[in-house]
Amino acid sequence: MTETFQLTREQARAYDELFVPALFGQWAPKLLDCARVRPGQSVLDVACGTGVVARTARDVAGPGGRVVGVDLNPSMLEVAREARPDLEWVQGDAEDLPFADAEFDVALCQSALFFFADPGRAVTEMARVVVPGGVVALQTYAPLAEQPAYGPFVDLVAGHAGPEARILLGTYWSQGDVDGLLALTSASGLSLLEWRSSLGVAVFPSAAAVAHTEIQATPLAERILPETYALITADTEELLGEYADESGLVRVPIRATLIAARKG
């Protein structure tokens, strides 16, 4: 994982409080369903962040299963341990997983493939640590051009904060091409089980909260001046106002890609 996305403890806590309920929580059960996770299985959550997939996997795998979350960022793992001290949390690199060959039935990776310096290496490592017949499942986001709200939002932020902000925010959408994902899994010796294009909704208490989440829970928080942040917030309220419902909640559409592939 690149150093660009290493978060502080405060940012990791903001990630868990903002991103997880607004966005990541909805994809966790969908990823487990795509991977066909069953009770009693051993499951690895790669680049687990604060652990939403691992926590969801525990509910499915049950007391007879084993669930492990691995992440490079110690701050993310601290927050994960605070939330669920009963699960296994391991610091490690997705491109050099600290586990034995064939140690797990399933390896999952949600919303993280785009962070890796070498995504192909990370998928190969996931394939290595699952048993023959085991499953590797990935969830990422469709390209920015296919995102009706986030595309204009990234343009807005970049207009105020410059090209570095576009590069950073654009990273989240850089691994959503289906053909590219199929090539990664095939090159790792995996056979396609299923891929899905799934339209979800990121729910925020307001349009301003979108800007707050995307900036304060990311490395952009340390790179944007307060006056720039205020301008971004004001323009975001205007841009995303059309997605507000009668209660004031803003429901931003977001398209994800999920893929599951079998080893052997």
C-alpha cells in the first residue's frame, strides 16, 4: 500500500465514524454473498481498515469459523481492535501477506485494491493463502466516468485544491474496469465464479457532510487550507443538493464492481 493513504489515529476514527456507515457498510454483506461465505469457514479480510468486512464475516462464519483482518496501517487496526477485540487483527502488507499457503477458505478485499502499488501482486497473494477450491472476492468502484455524482464532485474539489486532489480522489475509481479485474484474477490462477455491477447509495446527513467525509477522513485533511475547505463545502452543497430527500439526507448514487474467483 502506498504511503499516501496512511492515516493518523484521528483520521482512522473519522473513517470508521463517517465512511463505514455512509458507504462501506452496505457493500460488506454483498461481498460476502458474492464470495459464498458459509458458516464454519476461515475468512481473511485483506486491507481490512477498521474491519467492517471482518465484523460482517464473523456473523456469517459463526463461532465455528475463523476471521482475521490484516492491514498495513496501525491506526486502522487500533480502531478495529477497540470495536471488536474478539477478532484477530494483524498488521501486514497485502502484497506480502504474513500467512501460510492455503491457510484460509476465503480471502476478501473491499474498497482497497486501488491503494496497492501492485494490485496484481496483492491478488496473487490472496490466491496463495486460500485453499485449493477457495475463493478470492474483490469489491471496488466503477470508473469515475460512470459515477453521476462523484465525477462532478471530484472535478469540484480539484478546481479548488489542484491536481494533487484529483489524483488522490481519483485513486478510488482506478481499479473498477471489469476487464482489468478479470485479467488480474486470471493472471493469479483464479477462475471466475461471478462478477456483479451493483448500484448503491452513499447516505450522508447533508451535502456538506459529503465534503467533510471525503476530506476529513482522508489525507486531504492535512493538505487543504481552511478557507479552501469552506469553498469546497459551499459548492458541494449546491452541486449535490439535487440528491437531498425531504428529510434533508443526501443519497449519493455510487456504482460498485464485485468479482469472485475460485482457486484451482
